[in-house]
Amino acid sequence: MNFRFNLGKATEAACLFLQRGGGRMNVMKLVKLVYLLDRLSLDRRGIPVVGGDYLSMRNGPVTSELLDLINAGRLVGENDTRWERCVSDRQNHEVQLDQVPEREHLADAEVALLEEVWAEHGARDQWELVEWCHAHCAEWTSVTRGCAPIAVERIGMALAKSPEQIRRLTQESAELNRLDEIFASA
């Protein structure tokens, strides 16, 4: 089980990365940076920033919903149009920051993690990030076609978490997803 995808946080995080990158970025680089942000947050805090369904793809790990947002411009059935207002449609393997959203969803601690990811990986291009992820993200499995799911438990194992910490990740995911369902239907 994984944590539910948070569109507000995903939009704000992607826009901050785009801002750090001069307003335009290769899609693969952006997807990798957001994945690495979640991975670092899982390691340090036991919860992701963005969440979602993580996948192993040929060029490394990705967050499925973020890739869908970039490719389609919005998520099916989603009423929030913030992504569409803030991030351009994909063109020539790049997206552009059209508008900086107000920060309403990201906590200061999450922005600090984002800054840490940017400091370590911001200067890398997309192919250097692919190579880095292949070498350092043990939860990723090599696929030649399509994708394979990456459960949060697998990320916990790759981060050398104890069995108890991994159980807690799973429990936390289930509890937060249930709370999201309750408040979404209210």
C-alpha cells in the first residue's frame, strides 16, 4: 500500500523545482526530483511529501500520478485546476513554470527537504539522474517494457528501515488514506 497522492503538494513541489531550475525543466528530471523528494521524506519523516503510486520504469522510479499530470495536463476526475494554471503543457520533453502558486500545502519542513534534494541533484541533467537512481534506489527494478509497482514497504527496505519501521510505514499509509477518504466524502 502507498500513500494517497496529494495534488496540491505535487503542484507546489513541482513549481518550486521548476523555479529553482530557471522556470523550465526536462520532464524526466522533474519526475525524478519529486520521486527523490518523497524518498528522502520517507527516510527522514516516515511519510512522503507528494505520495502516490510509485513505479519502476525503464529510466528509473517515478510517481505515476505526477507523470500522468505532466502527460495529460490533469488527472482524470480531478476538479483542482492548479496544475493547469501553474505548469505548461509538455513540449519537446519539457514543461515550464507559468505561474508560481501560493504555498498553501507544503510545510516548511517539506520545503527544507526539497531544498536538500535540489542542492544534491539540481545540477544533474535527466540522464545523470537516471544513472543515479539506477545505482542508488534499490527499490527500483529493471524493466525493459512497461512498469512494475514499487510498494512503500520496498522503499523502506531499500532505506534499511527495521521491520518495525516498515510495518509502521504500512500502517501510517493505511491510516492516512482512510482519513483522506473520510474527509473527502464529508
